[in-house]
Amino acid sequence: MIRVAAVGDIHLGPDSRGLLRPAFATLDELADVLLLAGDLTRHGTPEEAAVVGEEVGGLPVPVIAVLGNHDYDAGRPEEVTRILASHGVQVLERSSTAVRVDGTLVGVAGTKGFGGGFAGRSAGEFGEPEMKAFVRHSRECADGLRTALDRLAAEGCDLRIALTHFAPVPDTLAGEPTEIHPFLGSYLLAEAIDGAGADLALHGHAHLGTERGLTACGVRVRNVAQPVIGRAFAVYRLHPPVG
Amino acid sequence: MTAADATGSDEAEYRLAHLRDRLADDEVGELGLRIELHGSHVTVRGTVPSEERRAAVERIVAEVMDGLKVHTDIVLADDRPPTWAEDLP
Ligand SMILES: [Fe+2]
Ligand SMILES: [Fe+2]
């Protein structure tokens, strides 16, 4: 059994330094890995990234993250990624990593993802260059996620987790105004997850949404935005397939 | 009526839209709040990470929506570890 701790949208800044550390310090008893689903900062400044690094640095479990839209706001995502890495956090973007827990190889594929909306009500790559660029970014994130999940399968992972900031399904947006769903996620992420297969999909971003959802092909989706889970992090127990 | 005379709910709608921009700016960076206009009342609900952030949100809402009745229901994020885990068989 693998215990996955996850949280997104902690939106840390200098005024929230130290708030989450006591909870994270209990992780060695509660979980085998900590996944961070983006929006770790308010504006993605190096100062805020350093606060995040201090909160999760030196924990007894591997820490794997994706960035969120807030972490891009200052236009320095590479710097944020570098600062987090210097505290031992592995930041994924259209990439994957695998950790061995006892005998089980657990793979995590991650991307920030982007908006565009959900099947039947989504934006298309059509018209003005700005619109095309919007939808193209979403598609490229989803394509990268699919490739990363496929790679994890080829590497023989026993369990595979898709980690994004934007939502792959509308289920977990319940509570958010439907008018803004196209800014909260994209069906392209779910299509990638269903296409490549995964044991669990985690996302954040929708602070007013709900925790549980399902992709069309039955992959469990959990919105781990901190306001949604109502705790420092959530823990999910996954069971590797037998035989 | 000239543009300068514009008052009432129409104008409040624009102020509400600008409020979202204000709240997303340098100081608070809060995009996850639900803000709604009900006649001359404004409701604000959501979760923020700290007492400072809540005070900043309340101050900015009162400032931008000046003249309307503001009702806030902003809770602080719960930073305690979970007491249970969800089993996914
Ligand atoms: Fe967020
Ligand atoms: Fe976000």
C-alpha cells in the first residue's frame, strides 16, 4: 500500500512562513510521498518561492510539484523552479519522475496544464493568434502529460499518478460558477490521462470546487486545493496491482 | 444622464469587476474568492491562508465597494494534518 499526501494552492508568502511546517513535519508517519499541485506562491517571486522551499525542505519523504498560474505571475517560473529544487523539491513540467517505496515503483507525471473548457463547451484552436496560442498552450501541456504517463508505463511503474494544477474534469469544479469553467481546466488533460492510463489524477486551482471526480474512462480525480480539502494536505492510499 | 452621473447597480457591476483585479494585485493575490452582488449588498466568501490576508481582502472590498453593504464570510485555511486517509481500492 502506498500513501500519497497531496495539497495545492497553499499560496505562501512571507506572512505565512512556518504555518504549514508543523503539519508537514508529521508526514513520515502519514505518507510515503508529498505531491504539490501548484499555486504554491501568491505571485511567483523568488522571496515567496524561498518560503515554500523552507516549508517543505528536508522532509523525510520525496516532494514532487507542479507550478500553478500564480507561480508564473512574476514571469520567473524558471527561478521559482530552481529555488524549489535547491530545497529538494522536484518540479515537473511535461515530465515525469519515479520513486521506489518499499518494492513498489510509483511514477508521477506532471504539468501545470491550462484552460479551454470541457468537452462540448470548449475553446478551439481557431481565429485570432491570441486564441490559437491559448488553446495551443493547453494542448501542449496535455500532450506532454500523455507522453510522460506513457514513459512511466514503459519504465514499468506499478502505480502512475497524473499531477496537474488545472482541472482535467468539470466534476471537481462543482461550487465554482460555470461561467468560469473554461479558465479552470481543459478536457484535453482528461483525454491525455484516459489515453495513457493512470491510477489517480490530482489537481488544484479550483478553490471553490469539490474534492472528488472521475474521468470518462474511470480514472479517479481529486481536487486537492487546500481550501477544498480543508486540511494541510490530503492522504490517499493506493494499492499496486497484484501479480 | 451624463456618464459622470452614473450611479446604482450598473455602476456597481463594473466596480465589482475591478474589485477582482484589485484583489489579484501585488498585495493579496487572491483569485479564489466568490464575490457576488445582490442589489445594494455584496457578499464575499472563500478561504485565505492568513489573518493578514483576510484583513487585506476585507479592507480592499470595503474600499472599492464603498457605499454598498458588504458581507464577508472568509475563513482561514486549516493548517492541521489530516486525521484520516482515503482508501482507493
Ligand atoms: Fe490557487
Ligand atoms: Fe491557480
